[in-house]
Amino acid sequence: MLTHTSGLVGDQECHESLAATAEMLAKRPFAFQPGEKWEYGPSLNVVGRIIEVVSGQTYEDFLKMRIFLPLGMNDTTFHPSPEQRRRVAVLYQKNKDGQTLVPAERWHGIGKPDCVPNPSGGLFSTAKDMFTFYQMILNRGQRIVSPQAVRDMTTLQTGDLATGFTPGNGWGLGWCVVREPQGVTGMLSPGTFGHGGAYGTEGWVDPVKQRIFVLMYQRADIGNSDGSDIRRDFQQRAVDSLEKN
């Protein structure tokens, strides 16, 4: 499930609850036998339900009590407050003319008061909170998970399977792992790990050079953000600036 090699593919929408979603996914035919290939899909929604069963908490409460509150991530939530909602960045997509931008709607009712917390996407956060989370992982767990868990999550788990949204990547447990830096990852070290969000958010950790990259921009239906020019340029400029100093 955590490596997206489960065979579960298709939309990542949650219906009614994570329990109902897991039941629905249990009836969805496999697109391939588990372990045969990599394809990004709704497996994390099943993982979210497993967390609820094991912990006895809702997925949202588990994240809040075990991660967000201990780390002081006060602006990370599935349900923004009225004050937080005023600070939510506008999401943009291309206009019909292909040359200008217009506001867009978020998918699956994300952020609405009655939305189901979606493990496949739906958290609202800030650059500061994202950095705090990534710094915890870079610090080998820092009170949240064990150093061994961090190693397992950020170590290649998919062998020689072609994975990820850009060339040269493998997959850990929930994380994309850079095997062979190239193109948009050319300035990163082998073993860099991270993830891209549905609307362009990018977060990557280079454990060799002890660097964290957080890029937050909001766009819909404008291609693969992991392979975007803006991601490549942002990372390259950051690396150039650091190495000049």
C-alpha cells in the first residue's frame, strides 16, 4: 500500500468516511497483481483506515495528536478555521485561451466543513509547518517516529520497478526516493526523498547535503508538477545560492 504497488488504481476520492471508502476499494478489481508494477492510486486511503482501526482514533485526530500538536504545526489541518480560510491561497488554472489564468475549484470538496479527511490529499498547511515536518524527518524522527522507521520510509522499497512522476526514481514507504539524479532532480543527491502535491506543492529532503526544499504554489490541470520547470528552477537557484555562500 505505501509503495503504490498494491494494484489499487483509479480515483482517490473518499466517500462518506474512511471506513466506507475502504469497503468500496475492497470491491475494486486489481489493475495488476500486487508487486508487479508501480502506479499511483488510492492505496493511502486504505492505510488511513488501518490507522483508524489500530489506533481507535479518527485519522484526523491521530495526525493531530501524534504529529501536528507535538511539532507545533498549528496551521496544518483538513478543516481550515474561518481565520485560516482567509489566508488560503487561490488555486489557478489556465483559461480557455491557454494564455491567462483563472481561479479554479479544489477537487473532492477538499477543505469544506463536511469533507472526509483524505489520506491521498487534502491537508492545508504553510511553508513553515511543512519545513517543521521535513526537519523532523531529517532529524531521524525527533520524538515522532523511530530512527529505524525513518530509514524504512526513506529507503528504496521497490527494487528495479520504474516509479514516480520523473525518471530515475524509486519509492520508499510513502516517499518518492531519487535513485539517479537527472533533469529536475539533477541538483539533488542520490537518496533525496520527498513528494509532490496535487496542486503543485513540492517538498524534498536531501539527507546528504542536509537541505530541505519547500515550494508552495497552487495550480490545477497544468501538467506534472514533479517534472515542472518551476520546480527545477527553484531547486537549482536554491542550490546555487547555498553553494556560492
